[in-house]
Amino acid sequence: DIVLTQSPATLSVTPGESVSLSCRASQGISTSIHWYQQKSNESPRLLIKYASQSISGIPSRFSGSGSGTDFTLSINRVESEDFSVYYCQQSYSLPLTFGSGTKLEIK
Amino acid sequence: EVQLVESGGGLVQPGRSLKLSCAASGFTFSDYNMAWVRQAPKKGLEWVATISYDGSSTYYRDSVKGRFTISRDNAKSTLYLQMDSLRSEDTATYYCARLQLSTFAYWGQGTLVTVSS
């Protein structure tokens, strides 16, 4: 199975700061990585597909990069509604796997 | 608007069975692969099973193989998950999701399954 390691587990930031969340795969997966946001008591929402492709309706402050084993989700100038948990997911091979998540919290 | 509405969750004893349903609307159900993803309380996301658009192919994570069965009724725009021989470790919120190019593009609100005596 492909293991996705997300870091840090928790990130404390002030609104207006820009942040980067990391996801590292246990083997090369090209760009088969997707990012989701899950707010408290809500279902996950797709933010970025295939490492860097934008999703309709998602604010432009969210962007993704990376290929191979190292991937990054960037949020430019964090807003209050962005404080939630972020997961990466790989679709390179079965079983589909998720990272353990990064919680973005208010400092 | 894409809508996925799960139902069928509840409290069940270990070893018993439960069947989840997911009613889809707002899109042509028979055009899309579908999946179940679960989330144990206070834990992360875990893929459970996927079914192809026409039901001809199914895929499962190892821990549920032989116990869970994913199926669909395209005439009713409904996805199912039959869960047999349930274990305490199956306790989770189960989400129905529409797949799009291998991403979980749309999610339902989830249904909670609690396996306990």
C-alpha cells in the first residue's frame, strides 16, 4: 500500500498568513495526488486534483504543487473559514489511501 | 445540483449485518463510478470500496473483502453497501462519494454505523 505522510500534524497560524502543507508518498506516484478540506462536522470537499489542477468553485488562494513523492498544498493569506483539517489522497494504485491529515488552527 | 443522501446507519451488534443506501440525484448516476469512504470517530478518512459505472467491476480494501459488498441500481440511482460480520473496528461514519477521474468529487453527508454489544 502507498503510505501518505502529512506534516505538520497541526499548524497554528494567524489569519492573513500564507501557509504550506506537506504530503509525502512512500513511493513515486507521478501527480496522482488530490487534496480535500474537512470542516468540523462536515463532509470532505475536493480542493485540488492531480497535484495542481484547480476545482471549480474553490477560492484561488488554494493551490497545489509537486510530483513524484513530495507534494504541497498552499493557502495564500489564510481566511477564518479555512481553519479545518486537510487531507491528501493518492489515486496511483489500489487501495486508494489518504494521509492522516493536517489540522489548521487559529494561533 | 449533485446530491448524495446516505441512509441505513445505526447501532448493530458484532457479527450482525447492516445495509447502507445512497440515493443520488442531480446527475446521470449510470455515468459515474461510485465509492464508499469511512471515517472512524476522531480519525482520518479510509477508502472502503468502489464500483464501476455499470456495476461490472468492484474493488475493496483488504479489511472488508469477503464481508462487505458494494452494489448499485442504476434504474433507482442508488448505491448500496451490504456489511456482514461486522466488527467493532467497522464503527465509523460512512460516506457515499461520486468518483471523477479517480477523485472523490462529491460526498454525501454520511451515515453513522456503530458496532457494539
